[in-house]
Amino acid sequence: MQKQQFKAESARLLDLMINSIYTHKEIFLREIISNASDAMDKLAYTALTDEKVGMNRDDFAITITRDEANRVLTVSDNGIGMNRAEMEENLGTIAKSGSLGFKQAMEKQEDIDIIGQFGVGFYSAFMVASSVTVISKKYGEEKAWKWVSDGADGYTIEETVRENPGTDVIMTLKADTQEENFSEFLEEYQIRQLVKKYSDYIRYPIRMEISKSRKKEDEDGYESYMEEDTLNSMVPLWQRAKKDVTEEEYDSFYRERFFDFNKPLSVIHTSTEGSVSFKALLYIPGKAPYDFYSREFKPGLQLYCSGVLIMENCEDLLPDHFRFVRGVVDSQDLSLNISREMLQHNRQLTLIARNIEKKIKAELKSILENQREKYEQFYAAFGRQLKYGTVADYGTHKDATKDLLLFYSRKEQKLISLKEYVDAMAEGQEKIYYIPGESRERMSKLPQVQTLHKKGYDVLLCTEDVDEFIPQTLQTYEEKSFCNAASEDLGLQTEEEKKELEAKAEEYKGMLTFVKETLGEQVKDVRLSADLGSHPVAMVPEGGVSFEMEKYMKRANPEFAFPVGRVLELNAEHDAVKALQNAMVSDPLLAKDYAQLLMYQAQLMADLPIDDPVAYTELVCKLMK
């Protein structure tokens, strides 16, 4: 037996394998188990062409053995095994993948699903082990071989004894330090947790002796005993046909995997083949998690590659507007980085993400159209997220969300979609009217809203900050433009009516000038309006930026907030405005008080603060005398 050095730049490369490639030391168990699974796959594939093998997949198993006293952890398999030459080639050459070579050699064989790609997973054992021994016997050969290494100092190979084909990876764990507790990888609970987390869907049983209790025979009390048990569930739910999975199984998986004891609103179980193949099991939650709108919430889907967990929260698979969806995606077609802890950004990943987005949208749209009450339950929890997603990234994803949005209808007195609004538009109506504000009741009483209501036009009452950004992002819906009823021309007048208003404005020019001079800098302009119905005045913003936007900017970033100009609109047909005009001749001081009072009324109706409430009160009392 002669010590040999690793091929390649042994000391530097092995140090990289141990200390730099993997984020978490616990990954080592996933890698060793995956190698064992590959070894059994190789023997199973060999059996397809070699009748002498005489084994089927039901005979294969991975066994984990713990020796806490001697700090030894062993992972054994009954796969194809290795001879001396293969040990030197696969274990003595870092980054040489026997699994990848086997897959390339079997390219014509269908259904090849080998996990190993890079040939570095085995060396992850040195993250937790001071020495590693590999005992292996190649199927069909008589001799067994033992490979021993304590890391960068090289390795030895010698002949040994093993009764059956397969491989034992024997790891002597490092001593504990103040910073690292290596003993935890010998604890029964920790091993069971790691197998469940990373290797639950390895297709072969992973077995280990675990402690159990039973009632003593002919005695009171219980006794502990050890019994070999299977730690993994092997066949993932998403790999089964939908017809073979019950609703109870879907719900149970959701509760156990995502720790949500509320029943999911909907389940999407899909299998896609084509330019990229994957299986997915997606859940739309019934309620929002308590931290959903906080920074602590971690969106993303669990990503598996051939049944092995690669990422706990893969955000790249979910667009932000659907970040509430939970679930798993499993694909053999992804390009992973060398540690298999992260994805390389590539076309396959993008295709999967686009497909998933379409599946989620189709499911939500189906619920909206066929199960309205259920959809409104969903919308109460996640509607705001759909709105944020609509306006995010300059409206990049607006086509995915616009049909899913709901707004409160002034006419229907309930939530409706944009499609329902357009389908119910009155004859001759060309715009989608909406108005932002804090109170539906108050908005319903605004002059512009009442004017539209009398015309038979519906108005969407928008009470969330994000609502005002949505029309600006969408611009149109089914070729109908949006109109903010509180800040834009309602477009109700005919050309003849516009000319009449212009003529009346000329007639009232003196009064408009008087009011503007009286109010001074309190308003930017004073004008007549035909959109006020039975109300005398209204305050509208200058330049199309609404008062609600002004309030939002003050809340969001006071430093960069800007005041929106106030424009006072007067209804020339109202008795109060006529009283103002008459007072200009009979009592100019009284006319000034009327002008100031009408401005205060307009501010109150627009839900704007009055700068001097005391002055307003004194003015009302003065006029009451």
C-alpha cells in the first residue's frame, strides 16, 4: 500500500472543495446520498442489457449507520460499486464525475436520470470529517478495495473484503470546537431532518436504525428499542398522476411542507414537456401569512432537480405579482452551479418561470369566472399584491394581472373587474371613470360622481394608494381610456354645450376675476364648470396630478413632496353662485366673504385640509348674523 497524491492541484483544489463551494456543511449528507443513488441507478441501467445482474429497483436501498462512541457516520449502498481503477479515476481525480461519464456513454438509452454532474460532491464529506474511508466492490468482480484519505495529504488504496457489491462511505467526524458542532451529524433527529429536507424524494429507500418505544410485555410502562426504518418518502406527490392524489393528500402536503394550517384556496398540479420539461405542484394560499407584506417574508418556490432539493426559495421562478404562491418545481433540465446550491441563469429557467406564470394566471382567472365568492376571498388577502405587481417595473407585467384586478363599483355597490365594467358601459360612454379617495361614502357624494351617476355611467371608487397608479400604467383597457373624475374633464359635453359654456364664461368673466383676486394665492385659477350637477363648487387639481397623489407623496417622502395647484370650479346655475354675483354689485365686502366661503366648501368636499379652521368658523358665524 502506497500513499498517492490527488491529481490536479490537490492541496489548493481540495481546499476549495471543502471551504468555498458549499454554503452549509449539512449539504455533505445530500451529496453522499445522491452518489449512492447514482450507483444504484448505474446497476439498474446495466441490468437492462445484462441478464446476469438479476436485480430490480425494489432490491436497492441506502443504509445510514451511526457510531456515536467512535464519531463515525457510514452511508452504504448496494449499487454498482467500484474497482481499483475506478477508485483512482473517480476519487483520486477531483472534479472527475463518474456519473456524468456514465450518462454520456448511455446517451441513446432513454430515461437516464443521474444526479451527479461535477464530481465534487464526494469531497464535501471533508467539510465535516477528519478522514474518509471508502470500501467498494464492483458488481461482477471478486475483489473489494479500500480507499482512505484525511484530505489534502493524498490517499491510499488497498485490497479488502466486502461480501456484496456496493459501496460504504465511512466518515470519521471532526472534533467539536467552540465555533462548530460536528457531533450533531451523528444525532438521530438531525439526520432524519436532513434526509427529509434534501433527499426525501430519492427514489430508493434510505434506512437507518431509529429509537422507538413499546409497551412492556406483562409489565406496566414502556421500553425503548432500536428498529430500522425508512426515512424518506421516495415518490413525491408531484410525480404521481393527478387522478391518483386525493384532496386530503394535497392538503396534508401543504400543511407539512409550508407550515400553514389554513386550507389552500387552490392547487395547481402540472406536468410540462417540450423545450424544457418540469413537474410542479403549486398552492394558492387561502390567507396571507402574517409577515407577507414585510421584508421577512421569503417568496419563491422550492426547486428540485431529479428529486433532490436545490433551493428552498427560488425567487426567479415566480414573478413578484404572484409571490404569494407556494409550491415545488422539479426539473432535470436545469443548469446548476458546481455546488448544486444555486442556479445558473439560463433559457431553461426563464421558460419554466414563464410557463408557471401562465398556469397561475389561468387558474386565478378560472376561479374569478366560475367561483366568484372564492376569488373575492383570495382578493381580500392578495389583491393589493396584484395591484403592486401591475405597476411595478414600469408595467412590465400588466398584461398578466389586468384581468385579475377588482375595483369597487359606485353603481353595483360591489367589487367588479375591468372587463365587467366595460361590458356594462352605458351607450355612448367612451371612458372608464374612477376616482381616488379614502372613503367610498364621501366619494359617492362628490359632484362629479353624482353627475356621472345621473348619466347612467359607473364610477370605480378607489381607496388604496396604489389604485391611482394603475390607470396610469394601463392607459387603456379594451381600447377604453381611463378618466379620473376628480381631476380630468369628464368629456360629457357636446361641441354645442362647450360653446355655450365658453359664452357663459365670458358673461361671468368679471365674477371669475373678482373671485380670483379675492382668494389670491389660495387658488391657481377660478373657472366655470358644467360637471357639478346640483353642487355650487368643486376643487380640482391643476395639471392632472390628483390631490390623493399629493397626499401619497407627503406620506411616502415628505422631502420630495410637491403641492398641487388648486383650481376652484363654479356652477353658474347654482343659487349660491348667483348670490355671489349679485353681492358683487350690492355689497362687495359680502361678496368677498361668499367667495371665501365657497372655497372652504370646495376644500371640505375634496377632503382637503383647511389652513385656518378658526377663520372658517368665524366666517360662518359672521354670515349667520
